Amino acid sequence: MRVSALFFLSAVLVFTPSFAVAQSARVTLTPAIVYAGAPELIRVHAPGARTVDGEWLGRKIAFFEKDGEWFALAGVDVEAPVGSSTLHVTVKIAGGSEDLSRSVLILQAHYRTGTLTVAPKFVEPPPEELVRIKAESEFKEKVFSNSADRPLWEGDFHAPVAAEATDSFGTRRMFNGKLASVHKGADFRAGVGTPVHAGNSGVVVIARQLYFEGNCVVIDHGLGLYTLYMHFSRIDMKEGQRVRTGDLLGLSGATGRVTGPHLHWAVRWQNAYLDPIKLLKMDLNEIP
């Protein structure tokens, strides 16, 4: 029993008779150990396939093809349930389709609780601001529902500022004594005026002031993947502008709901928020 348990934990896979070993070898996840809040590179070995479709935890996975291999940059939301999950993968081939679905174990990541004090208007917005907040929420949801139908990112992601990142991702945040939310990004210790750069290539889809985010820039990297940059003192980009890795987006600041100057950087995939620091550690240059 002990040997079986060790094998189970090292593989991080739960097999049933319907999931053949040959199938699991054709669908791989990197990193192999999957945590809530972690980005994952999914690779499907399916040379000659016409299309590859996927779904995981209620979210559609859009694959793209490179030299006979199919890839998707996806992940598990920071608030996703832990335990066994099913990664659905269907390969469309001439004359039919092939099911390569497999089970994946999601492990609990351990996040802390933090307490912050902000202006009362950011905890209980005044009535005159509620209309604005509602309109901004609808605007953001519209933006996030229209991602490019192809990958716009290239190679590894890079930190947006030359500054230290805190371990704030996933923190349960108490604002003025009230539990407000789970922190869904990484905070970088960046003073006012620190240059902020694009973490990868894509299209700027938001470049404006928002109530909670302050001066905010959002880049669409395609196939439902976005990076969000918040609290700028100055924005140097326009909506619709194409950017490449390292392009200057603006200067950091302390606008919106903040306790002081810093850069909040978030990664969003299909409405799931992923740990940006883990994304920085992924080797995406391995894609042909």
C-alpha cells in the first residue's frame, strides 16, 4: 500500500480503467504537480489531427498546433476545488474522433490572510459611484469575452518591473476589518514612476482609469489569456495597440484601491486567475 501511495503522489494522476496508459502519455501537463492557482502548459501528441478540443473545470481549452504537437496555456483558478478533476481532450481525425481525457489531481496551495486599511470609499463605495462601478464591470466582462482566436504571446513571460515581488497572490484580504476577497495577482514593490513593461506580446484591450484598479492596462495574449497591470501613475499605451515583450506600458503609481505605491500584476485565463510568479518560472521556449 505504501508503494502504491507514493506512486500516486509522484504521478499526480488518478487513472480508471477507461484511461489507458497510452492515452496519458499523449496528454502531458507541465508542471506535472498541479496546484490550485497554477498555470499549466498542456501538450497533446496528435500528429495529423484536424483539431483538438478541450475542457477542464468548466472552462473551454483552445489548443494551437506546432509541428504536429498541440498546445494550450491554461491553468487552475486560485479558488478552484481541490481533489480529482477530469481534463477532457478530444482529437478530431479523418473519419471520426478520439477521446484522450484523463484525470488530474489538484492539490491545495497554502495562502495566508492579510489585513489592509484603505479609504472607506473602496470598501463601501458611495451610492454615486455604484453606477460607474457597474458600467466598468460590464465593460471588463465584454473585453474578456473577445480574446484573439490565436496565441499572440511568444516564448517565456517576463516580470513587468525590475522590482521585488511579494508573496501576496492568493492571500485572503481583510479590508478595514472586513473579508473582501482573495488577492488574485502579485504585488511588486515599485515606487511611483517605475517603468512598467509588457510581460509578453499581445494587444492592449484596456488602457484607462477604473474605480478599483486605478490607471489600468490589460493585454490580450490570445485564446483567453490576459495580463493585467494596475495602479499606474501614467499610461503610455492606447487601446487596440499591439505590443511586444518588454514594451513600455507606463509608470507605476498609487491610483485606485491601494495602501501605497506598487504594481499589481495579474494573469487571467478564461475567468480563472493564475499565479503570475509561477508563470514567470515556466519554460515556454520549449514550444517548437
